Amino acid sequence: MPTDASTALLTDRYELTMLDAALRSGVADRRSVFEVFGRRLPARRRYGVVAGTARVLDAIADFRFGEAELAWIAQTGVVGDETLDYLAAYRFGGDVIGYAEGECFFPGSPVLTLQGTFAECVLLETVILSVLNHDCAVASAASRMTTAAHGRPCLEMGARRTHEWSAVAAARAAVVGGFAGTSVMEAGRSYGIPTIGTAAHSFTLVHDDEEAAFAAQVAALGPGTTLLVDTYDVERGVERAVRAARTAGGELGAVRLDSGDLVAQAFTVRAQLDALGAATTRITVTSDLDEYAIAALGAAPVDSYGVGTKLVTGSGHPTAELVYKLVAREGADGKMVDVAKASASKKSVGGFKTAGRVVEDGVAAEELVVAADSLADAAPVLTAAGARPLQVPLVSAGVIAEEHRGPGALRAAAERHLASRAELPYEGWRLSEGEPAIPTRHVTLT
Amino acid sequence: MPTDASTALLTDRYELTMLDAALRSGVADRRSVFEVFGRRLPARRRYGVVAGTARVLDAIADFRFGEAELAWIAQTGVVGDETLDYLAAYRFGGDVIGYAEGECFFPGSPVLTLQGTFAECVLLETVILSVLNHDCAVASAASRMTTAAHGRPCLEMGARRTHEWSAVAAARAAVVGGFAGTSVMEAGRSYGIPTIGTAAHSFTLVHDDEEAAFAAQVAALGPGTTLLVDTYDVERGVERAVRAARTAGGELGAVRLDSGDLVAQAFTVRAQLDALGAATTRITVTSDLDEYAIAALGAAPVDSYGVGTKLVTGSGHPTAELVYKLVAREGADGKMVDVAKASASKKSVGGFKTAGRVVEDGVAAEELVVAADSLADAAPVLTAAGARPLQVPLVSAGVIAEEHRGPGALRAAAERHLASRAELPYEGWRLSEGEPAIPTRHVTLT
């Protein structure tokens, strides 16, 4: 995505009509607190993974109404002139705190909190949720896959199975969840992620035979390349692949298996490679993998996993189910009031919240969420419980904390996720459905 | 998405390495036929819906390597200088035919077929699949929902639950599948889709009470607006909503219900509205709807459906499972050869294919797919079977058929889908899992 594109119209119409009505009724300037949180984890998973924070900050920076956007809104008649003037001058000038990217989260974790006027915060709802719901879903799936892979590299190859720009964001989120590379070039350019991939079946088929195709690929990419060996017959494919590399004076880097029973095939191919003396030639597998298939391949002699569809679609849960709710706002008397919708089925806890993770002997024990007027008011409760504070400043009076979106942010997020996941109790790493890895405890001081 | 953005890096690295190796081995210029098709329909659905054709044509038009793209590729060292020169001059100059947007498709339907050199076709694989797999998935879900809605309007509101640019494409695909409007402003601007939406719970909560919020909204949007009545207590909410509109001198347009048991609530609220004399006030519902929930609301007095998560994520199947395969290519002797991967689990049928739908007494009976060297060769078989030809020219010698991506294309696609779906046998409209609505019959003339 060109970085100079405005994100202002990636917005539900009702954010604009609410702004318009709020400007007329006089509540637009009321100080407000909006919170992003999940009422539950999808599919009774054990934890979620915060991802997309850097993209949220980009989206906030690019959230401005230029001439083209204003002209189009004016033409629709969705809002009046006063609102158009407001939009023309719009820059988010409030504060944002949130879980640092890569951190694990749980039901009720205040993943992101915005403080500002009602008007400036409400406008950002749609794009913030879009980014976080997508990226957290992919990172959460990625983390389960890298857990299942037990240190073997996982590579993202799902671009073709999702929207073309989602693919780029998915590659980034996958890295937050522990992936080592991506197939998609734009993700390499935008985020510095190592790109991978050598050839598809079409490359073999366009040549007159497999020997010619392998020779061509080795000539272009060197013997250290990965040859796809299942276009015709795997056994002959492996034999030809090893020979093609040796003819070029080297040992083959890897073979790729993309169909059939991967567990059985991995053993057969490993034995064949070893018998051919190609002990250093690796095996990579790529056919419809998810965290369960990866786990099932754990005992097979596989060296890396290429994951497509299931990764970029969140392994059955393509959205993180995060919501963006007003939890406190200024009243007519100038004092802040906690608010929450009354619905029994969609429960929210009102008020500004501070969160910490209680860690005992290096193992996470509890997500402590304290409703208090400020981080400072809640700090003693966190300290008393021995909780590590989870929120970091991301935007202060409209100024973005560059360390959370700059070039080092992705690597830091991936490292943070590894540490945060390592801290979970053993139960938290299980792939099966169950309770969150740690319980969330709400404390209200106000 | 800015329309002048290059799509060239929305591409898997292996398309570039295959190009590089093919240029070296001399097969890059071989005439080739690539086909997009699905081996099966997701979740044993009855039919798929072609969507995204106009976006594919946009992506092809914007597939060019400018200075920025070339500089970055050069820096990665993924390809050699000859390939960089090829990319700098790249413009797709081949032919594309495909099912017209909105048409139903089935397993084995040749949804899109590209003819050109291996090099020019292979490069487009990733972005074409990204667009079609996403858009067809959403349109297929949308079509099931509008079938279940039996003519009541369905409105797309899922932007917040998917990637920010997927949301825009999803809104468009939803219209192909019969949706009447979208919440997301950019979809209104980019595709002329009517935008909808009035207010969220936060708007009620930022005011001192519900009366103040309703009065503010009615003042801004008029009494014909839709008021969200479930922030506190639905019964009182409805009463206040009707009063707010009447105080402003009108009758309320609609109430929106966003939580609880929607079926029971719809009856209660309808009775209350009628008792209040607000017989013209409509009821719209919006909480976690999918095609089954919509069907369950069929007997309830509901006037429209707002659908979010399940629509934009394909109702459980966020990708259409379409693949892009080389099915024929020129041999060393200059003659075309049908090709296909030999894998038993990933079966393909080789050769250029012509498709027609056999319709008997107005009811679709069979998808007839004829492998022959050209449309002309296959035409007599289609004619003999009484089959309606399904493929239309989309790109001819690099020139895009503007009627398939211009301003009228979306409306035409929606109308085409209605007609195509209406033609399916009754079984084809069922929401339950089952066999495709019609069988696919392959005939090979070559």
C-alpha cells in the first residue's frame, strides 16, 4: 500500500453521522475513553496475539481528509458543512496506550485505549478494528503453528488465498507469530521480511520434461535451490533433483513435497535422499498445512513448513473478535463518567483500565485489569500483585511513538511474542480448545 | 486503494524466479494456457459465484514494474539483469476469457483462462488468485444470505472485522451476491455502492441519557433515521425512539436491534411499534448474522438485515479455493501440448477449455466443459447440447474489455448473478451441505 494514501474513508458511514450529530448536540468535544478488547477468544483458544500495532499507528498518521475525500463526502450529503470543516482540519490529537505488539492477550485485556474528544476518537473506530481484527487473527494462528513446529522454520505462502493487500499484512502478522519468511514480494519491500520461493508445477510442466526443468532451475538459482519433486512421480523426481544439482557441481539444497500423505512421503524421501548420499538435502512440505498437520508431522523428517490458506485466514477464525467501545466520557458537569451498554449478551466493563500480568516463578498466573482513573491510580494495585505492566504509550497528544512503528518494531514484536508465549503456563500452549491460559481478574477502584 | 498503484509486487517471489529461469532456459516465450478453476466448492456448497473480475482487470492494467519496484527487486538479487529488463518492459499482451462476473460456477468450471507466453502469464498468478479467491468467497456467502433473506434487503457492515482494504473489496463482492448497500465509505466512492449506517451505542452513551441521544440524532438525520434501541432497555428505547421522531414532527424510519434473541425481540418490538401507531417504522437487525440466522428470522417481522463478520469472512469459508494451473503449452516443435500435474489428490484436466451451461426448460442441468483447441472447435458440441456459452472476452491482445470493469460492470454483475442463480434447480438454493447444484461433464476433443 502506498504509504501516502489517506485512510480516512476506510470508515463506516455511521462514524461520520455520529460526528455530525455530536457536533450539533454539543457532545463532540466531551473527553472520552474508547477501549479495544475481546469479550472472548475465538474458538476457545488459550491466548490471542497482539499484532498490527504499527499498522494502526500508520493508519492514524494517514487519517486525514484531503480535497478528494472531502469533495466526495460533500457530494454524498452524509454530513453538513460544519462537519466538513471539522474533517478538513482533522488530526488525531489525543493519547493512545496499548499492549505492545507481540504481547499475548486474553478476554477483557484492554488491548488498545484511546483518550481524546468523542469526535476525534469515534472516527478512528473502523480502521483500528479492521487492522487489529485481521492482524491479531493471523498472528494468533501463526503462533499456534510455530508452537506446533517446535523450532522448525515456518514460511508464509498464503498470498493467493486472501485479498491482495491482506496478504501483505498477513505476512507481517505471521512474523509477529514466529514465522521466518514470506512468499510475497511487497511484504519484503514494505516490512523487510525475508522472501522465499523457487518454482511451481507450471515451471516443470512448461519444460519438455522434468530433467530439463530441474536443469533450468539449478542453472538459474544454483544447486542450493529447492526443487519441487511431485509433478510426476516423487521417487523419480527426487532422483532427478539430486542428479541435477550434482551435474551443476553441488549438492541439492532441498526438495519440496506439495501433495499426498506428507508424513509417509517425508520418511520415504528422507530415506531415498540418504541412500543417494544427499544427507544435507532438506525436505520442505507445503500442502494445506495448519497447526494440527504441522503437529502431526512433528516426528517426520521434515525441515521446514510452508503454510498458506490456513495461516492467512486465521486457521478457521479469520477475525479476532475485538470490539471498540466507549467506556468513559465527560458529563455535563465536566466530570468523567464510566459507561457501558446494558446488554446481557454483550457485556462490557466501564471505565479506563490499567492492565498487568501477574507472573509467579516465571509463569504467568493472572491478567489483572484495574479500572481506575489513570495508570498512576492503578499502579499500586499492580505493584502489590507483582504484576508486569502491559500498556505502553503509543500516541501522546497526537505524537506517535516511532519506536512502535519504525523499522525495528517488527523484530521487537516477534521477540516480545516469543517471551510472552514462553511465560504462559504449559496448558496455554495446547492446541485443543479450552479455557484461556490464565484467568482475567477485574478490579474496580473508581 | 489509489488506482495508480502498481500491483506488480503483490506477487509471490517464485513467479519471478520461474521467469528468470525460463528466460535462461528458453521456454519463457512458449505459448501457454493458464486456467483458474476450483477442484471443489468449499464446504460442499451448491454453487460458487464469480466476483472480482473487474478488479482482476484493474490489477492486470496496473501490473507494471516502475523504478521503485525494479530498484527494490534489483537490490534483493532475486533475478538477473535480463529479467529486470523484461520486467521493465512488461505489459500483459495476451488474451483472457472468463465467466462473466456474477455467473455461478461449479467444480471444474474454467472461471478464467489466460493465453500468452509462459512469462507474461505466470507473473499474474498470485494477484489474480488473490482477487478471485477473496471476492468469490464473499460473493458466494452473500448469495446464500440474500437467498435466505427472500427479498428483504441485506446490508454489508463488516469492515471492522476484516483487513481495511479487503473490506472495500468485500462490499463490492457482496453487491455481486445481491446486497443492497455497505457501511464503508471507500466502497461508496470506489464503486458507487449506496452507503448506510446511522449510529452506534457509543453515540447513545456519550450523551447524558437516551432521550438526549435520540433527539440529537433526529435533529441531525431527520425523523426518518434508524435509531439503535438496545443500549439500555429495548422497550423503553422503542418508546423514546418513536417519541423523538414525533417531537421532530415525523414518524420514525426504523429501529435497529443489535443484541439478544432477535426473533423474539422482533415480534415484541413490532407489536409495540404497532400499538404506538408507528406502523411504518421498520425493524432492522444486525447481531452476528449469517445465512442460517437470516433464514431463522424469515417468519419474524424484520425489514432488513445488516451483516458483518460472517459476510466478509465468507461465512466460514474465507477463500474460494480456486487454483491457477498451466493446462497447455507450446512444445519444442511449436505445437501445443496439454499438460497436467500427475498427483492423484490434486487432479487437473489438461487443455484449453470451453464451457457452457446446459439449460432445459429454463432450469440448469449440466456444466459442460469441452477441452478443444479453441472456442470455435468446441462450439458445435455446445450447440448440440443446447448449452449457453459462459466465457466472454476480457482481454484481447492486451486490450482490456472496458465494459467488464467500467462503472456499469458492478450493476451488470449483480443482475447477471440474479439470473444465473434463478436458473439453478431448486436443490441448488439449499443452504445445507450437499452436491453441486448441477454436475460438471468434461468432454475432450483433442
